[in-house]
Amino acid sequence: MEKLLSSSGGGGAAAAVASQGQLPDCFVFPADRRPPASTATVSLPVIDLSGPRDAVRRAVLDAGKELGFFQVVNHGVPPEVMREMAAVCEEFFRLPAEDKAAFYSDAEENPNRLFSSTIYEVGDQRYWRDCLRLACGFPVADDTNTHWPDKPHHLREVAEKFFVATRGLGIELLRLLCEGMGLRPDYFELDLTAGDVIINVNHYPPCPDPSLTLGLPPHCDRNLITLLLQGDVFGLQVSYNGDWINVEPVPDAFVVNFGHLLEIATNGVLKSIEHRAMTNSAVARTSVATFMMPPMECLVGPAKELVAAGDQPQYRTVTFREFMRIYKTVGARRESVEKAFKI
Ligand code: OGA
Ligand code: NI
């Protein structure tokens, strides 16, 4: 298994070089694209979802409008479900290379696969990340989890529980946002969340030189809403006024952000904000990102209720399939996606 960064037992070309303390050339970014340090002093709000509904609704909408990113605690996903998921994902990446090899695939159309070191933009630099991607439709079909790795043996059962609980939280957050914006509470539940939920388990092994590379490039998510279990190792940074905010790990919290589809669907009331993942040289970091998606044929466009009388919508209405086609060609930077869909 040459391709994974996380190959235990000494396998993996990159891992072998890395263990000798040098970052392989293919991961070294040109000087002007290396990660600039963060100088921001702002921190993301941490919202307790068990508070009075009025206050919670206001806090979620304010944070969503102001930063596009926030953390939530007491959110209803049982802490043991989160901890089991984090543990089984870490265990997966510690498996011997031969156990992971069967699941490795570079075929993008494959919804369930393991891949590594993706090149996202024009250029040759690779990102310091392995990724296990899992897909789950709702309601969950009996055979869904048979498409996921069967090692560690409890991965399937744990991941299914996590998918169900996390999707429930995503729906609840969308309801709060709808109530806050004056949309019907189930506005997003008709088609926009009727597609698969996708999980990316991002694994960033210790990196020989974090100043020269990134785990994930600055990007906006392509979905409706993202819930990130970032674990207890720092790595996520969020764009803010030309600077980068460090997202402090908070025990049992989810980091929440909006994807481009929510920006389009809310006619720009909620924005999709760029973020990136830093690496570190000391410890491996594993994060679990849950993305809520519409089906491919779903039309995505500004809600009429959010376009003032006499105004034009600010974004084009497209099918999700068309959105993805364009997103893949323009890249995930905020500016390019905005240019492609703004009227
Ligand atoms: C993502 C993402 C950030 C992280 O998976 O889209 O932004 O901290 N992950 O792993
Ligand atoms: Ni992201």
C-alpha cells in the first residue's frame, strides 16, 4: 500500500520518508501558497443547544450570519456515539496497510472509498491527508453498511448509529435556521436534504514540516450543512476578515458550517465560509465531517420568501448535478464558486 500516508508497520513511500524527518517534495507548496500564520484573536461562539429555543434560534442565526461557523454542545447526539465513532475511525487508520488496501480507490464516482493526498487545484502539490469516505441514504437501507469496511469489526455498527444521530442534529439546526429566517420550519426537509449523507473521515498523520504544506486547502463545502467532529487535536482554521481563526477543540462539540447550497438556497443570507486544515508534527489528527446533500436531480435556488418583493434573486437555480459539474471545474475557493453561481 504505497499510496496512504497512514501505513502502519513502515509501509507507504511517503510515510517512510516522513519518518526520517523530511517532507517529500510532492507535498511542498510554492512559497506564496504556504500556510500564513493566524493572528486572529476572535474565537468561534460555542452555542448550548439545550437552552431556551428563542435564545438558541437567535444565537445560531447570529453566529451563522456573522461568521458562518460556530460550535454546538448539548446537541442531542449522545457523547458515547461521538466517542465510539472517533475511536473506531482512529482504529481504522491504525490497521495494517493490507487491511486497508481492499478499500483503496481513486475512482471519484465510488461513494464509499479510501483515498489519499488529493491534488485539488492546478499544480502538483499534494495535501497531507488520507480520507475514508462513507455514504448513507435515508431511511437507511438494510444493505447500506455492507458497502463500508468490515474492519475494525464494529465500524459498520458504530458508523450507522453516528450517521443517524448526526443527520438528526443537522435537520434540527436547519429547522432553527428556518424559524429564525421566517421560512417554513421544514423548508429544507422536502428535497434539499433527501440525498445521501456523506462522511469524510480525514486523517492527518504527523507531518515532518507543517510550515510547508496543508492537510486541506482553503475551500468551501459543496453541500447544505456540515457537522464536524474535530476531536481533541487542533487543526481547523476559518477565514475571517482576511485572517484565519483557530478553532479550539471543545469536548463533545460539533463544529457547524454552511455549504454553498445553503448560501444559494437562502439567497446569500447565510454564507459559505472558507476554511482549511493545518497539519502538525507531533500527533496524528482524525476528524469526521458529515455533509448533508440533496439528490442529484434536486433543484437548488434561492427561496422565494428570501427574495424581497421587486428584487431579483442573487443566485441562479440549478440542479445539484449541474452544481457539482461546475464546482468540480471551478474549484472550491469561495470567489470562484460565487462567480459561477451569482447573477
Ligand atoms: C472537510 C473539512 C476540516 C478538518 O472535511 O471539508 O473542512 O478539520 N475538514 O478536518
Ligand atoms: Ni470543509
